[in-house]
Amino acid sequence: MTVPLLGVTAQKTETRENDKLMVVWSSGDRDVALKVCFMYTNAAKRNDWFDVVHLIVWGPSAKLLTEDKELQEKLKMMQDNGVVVEACISCANMYGVADKLKKLDIDVKGMGTPLTERLKADWKQLNF
């Protein structure tokens, strides 16, 4: 594909093998979830800004998610749009919400190793 730039035609590569984003959502603040984290994460996948988008529920966000129906509805919409949602089992167990997260079709597992592997594989990362 060619992209015109100030009268010059440059080649834009179609290779997107490193086009992966992980969003680490740890904040227990509802406004951060609704007005920043969920909005961007969903848009990143829906608008094809990244081929692969993972949302990692980590820490206080796990508890918040299990208590808030609106957040659960927004999460379901993101999942339907192709966002992969995962949660840290250790954090979920600290808050006693692992089973509730699993019922939301979230992959609840140890996240230390997957997070580290993704960082080393040059995934883009956002933290909220």
C-alpha cells in the first residue's frame, strides 16, 4: 500500500506481527475503567489499531468488576469485539472473586509468566 506524504509516496508495510497490545487494568476506580481503560481498549480492537488486544484484570480491578453490572456489560461488548480478557488468579483469590470472574468468561490464571513473556516479545503495553 502506498501512502502519500507531502507529495512523496512512501511504502507502508502490511506486516503486523508485532501489532499486539496488552492493557493492564489494576485501578479500582470506576471512572478510570469506564472513561479511559475500557473506552481505549475496545476502540483499539474495534478500529483495528492492533491485531491482538488483551485486557489483563489485575488487583483491585478484579473486585470492582465483579460488583459492577455496567462494567460487566462493557466487558462483554469488548469480548464480543475480539478483546481477550484475562485475570490474575493470585489477585482474584486475594479478593475472593476468582469464580465470579470465570463466570464472566475471563481466563483466570497465573499472569506473571505470560506478562513477562509478552514484555520480552515487544508487545505494546498500557497500564490503567
